[in-house]
Amino acid sequence: MATFTENKHTTQQKTFRAAPMVWGLKTVFVNLYFVAEPDGSWVLIDAGVYGSKTRIKEAANQIFGSDARPKAILLTHGHFDHIGAVKELAEEWDVPVYAHPMELPYLTGRSSYPPPDPSVGGGMMAYMAFMYPKQPINISQYLELLPQDGSVPGLPSWKWVHTPGHTPGHVSFFREEDRTLIAGDAFITRKGESAMAVLTQERKVHGPPMYFTPDWAAAQHSVEKLTSLNPEIAATGHGLPMTGNELRSQLDSLVKDFWMVAVPDSGRYVNAPAIADEYGVVSVPPDKSNTVPKALAVAGAVTLAGIALAALSKRNKKNSKIKKQRPYSHNRVMHTTPVDYEDPLANTNNYP
Ligand SMILES: [Zn+2]
Ligand SMILES: [Zn+2]
């Protein structure tokens, strides 16, 4: 169990115990994890939303004692809600930040992620648009590559597993001895788009957040990979930890019914993925969902039943305004020949 040291000068941070020697902290709507080894050393996995540096530091000091400093920061992926405080923390703690090579373009200022797909119901992710960075973060000076042999710097009891789909270089972390899994956003334990699920603390296995997932074939393969690890405990980027048979049976169902329950009915990336390489996004399927009636229909079908149509239409106007301000298209790297979307291999073969 966590033993919290008394510190009258800081606010108690509400961490939750996810597994032995794994503590979670929720910043607004996303989790990050403090993971310790038996010798008392520890690492931080992910870095929350912008502005959470102090909260993360205070939580670390509560768990590990004052002036606690990790051996490293590890990133499941580089989405804005997982890297908010990474630069400040890396600087302050003077520690390296480890990520997968395919995630590097989005962490070195080289490429933006593929644009999100608002047609699948952005929900609270759309509301969070004000938090999206205006350009890709650049933390080159702290970045290191995860070792190719699957070992995890600072965590000798863990392995990393490449779980692309939600992002090209998404990784999960697995501790074989008690089969604890930190899955990032490869799958999550509450409905990613639903603000209501955040409030009600619903605990159920879901596919990766739809709004930000640009390769569904790869995402399914990744969930399959994680399910085959037969995890006993899963702690994810969004939602509460799940364990045992409840976890495994829901993961089995998710793998089996993935295209029915996890993949949106329609949307920009359903039939063709965004293509990325080590330099960033190469191409994205055309944005075919930019019509008001369809956006209204989707928004209506998602979680907001009961809200007046007028409110929806207002929201959609707001969303489209936000969308226009997004910088993604300016940062895309377009340097290979156009991709043939009819080619079945193009859907699965785009991550070397
Ligand atoms: Zn994400
Ligand atoms: Zn996330």
C-alpha cells in the first residue's frame, strides 16, 4: 500500500493504487502512472494535461518522499493529454524521456498527428480542443529511444509492447510476474468520447478513443496482442483499473467484436488509415465528413440525447470554428508517392 508522507506545504493529491508498486493520478480526464521497483527507484509513465506539473510533483513526493526524482519518464504516446507536463518535468528532474521510434516525429516538432475525426463524435475531446497544442511539441533534448529488445529503462521487471493504431508509436508496458499491464490508450476502461462516463466512473473495456484513432486495423491487432498477454490487471490512459476475469472476458469480447463495437460506423479512418512513417504523417484519407447534417446526426446519436437541437447546432458551429483554427495540415510531411487505398496491405503494413 502507498504510505503517504505528511507534507503540510502541499495539497494532498488523490492518487489511486492501480497494482502493486503502481500508483495512478488522474489529471482532468487522463491518467498517468508512477511505477516503482523493489529497490525504491521509480519512473513516471505519461505526463498528464498541460499545467499539471505541480500536481504530478506533489503526488510523487507523497508516494516516494520529498524531492522524489524518477529514473526516467516513459511515454505510451505523444497525444497532448499524455505529455502536458513532460518538458517541464524532464527539465526539472533532469531525466530522459523514452518513446518508440515511430512516435518521435510528434515529439521532435517534425510532424503533427493526423487530424482528429470529429464526425465520430468528439464529445469531451472536442470540448478540450482549447488545450490542443498549436504545434507539435519538441522535446528532442530529453528524448531517448526505447531499447529494441523490449526492455524498459528504469523498470527491469517490465517489457514494452508496440501497440500502434491509436498512434503509430504507441506502446504499452507489461510486468510478466503479476501480469500487470499499463495500456495507455490502446484500449481504455471508459468510453473515450463520453463526458458522462467521466462523471459516472463507468468501468468497462472500450477500444481506443475514436476521435483520435487513425488506423483501426492496427488498433485491433494491438488489442489482440495485449489480450494474448492474458493480463491480470490493466491500468489505462482513461478510466479506472480493471482486473481478473472481468477484464479478460471484456478484452476477449472487444477483440471478437472490434469492428462492431470499437470502430465507428463511419468516419474518416474507417475504410483507410492515415499513413505514417518514421518522419511523420505521410498521407491521410480525404475529409469526407464535413457536412453539417451528418455532423448533427452523429452528435445526436452519441451521448447527448435530450439536449435541444438548437444547442447541438450551436456546438457544431463552435466545433467547426475550432477545427478551422487547427494547424495540422501545415505540418504534414508529404514525401512519398500517393498510397493506393485499394491495396489491402496498405491498411496494415504502414508501420515498419
Ligand atoms: Zn491518445
Ligand atoms: Zn488519451
